[in-house]
Amino acid sequence: MSDLPPDLPRLRTLETWLAMSLERVRRTIADTKRREAEQRYGQEHRPPAPDWLIEMGLGGRDPVYVHVGGCHLAGKRSRGVERDQALRAVTEGIGACPHCRPDTELGLLD
């Protein structure tokens, strides 16, 4: 015994529904492949992380900490800087992150 309807009109309806469902699945597959390709491209072409970061305070004006690039304690208000800027900031009294110790990495402490 078949689980399909026995008459042609219902079979045609089922055929139409299946064709529409298949098209929806194919569109979703194409969208997913495109998204995954975009993510791969973004990961492959991401700029390198900066070697040094300066974290700004809540107001965004005053620097609070100097971090080694990649420090997980650096907040969202951090910006990448060159080595000489990081060195100058630490020597001018900006706090060195107690976790990543940029003052040691910069050669200020042993």
C-alpha cells in the first residue's frame, strides 16, 4: 500500500509543494555557502593584530593602560600603537597592564 494519494489532483499538489520545498532548500544551501565563503575570506584577509595597545578611559580621552597586543584584558576602548608610542606612554606614567606586563616586554623592567 502506498502512502501517496491515489488521485492525480492531490499528486500534482504534492508535486508542486515538493518542488517549492526543494527550491527553498537549495536557496538556503546557496546562502549558507556564500556566508561561509565570506567568513573564510574575512578570516584570511584580517589585518594583523597590533603589537601594542593603549586602552582609553571611559571618556575616551585619557589613556589608562598600555597592553601587549593580544592581551585579553584590553578593553574595547583600546587602539593599536607603535612600539615607540607604547614606550613613551609607559615612561610618562600611563599604567602598564599587570597581566601582560608591557613594561617588561618593552625592556623597562627585567
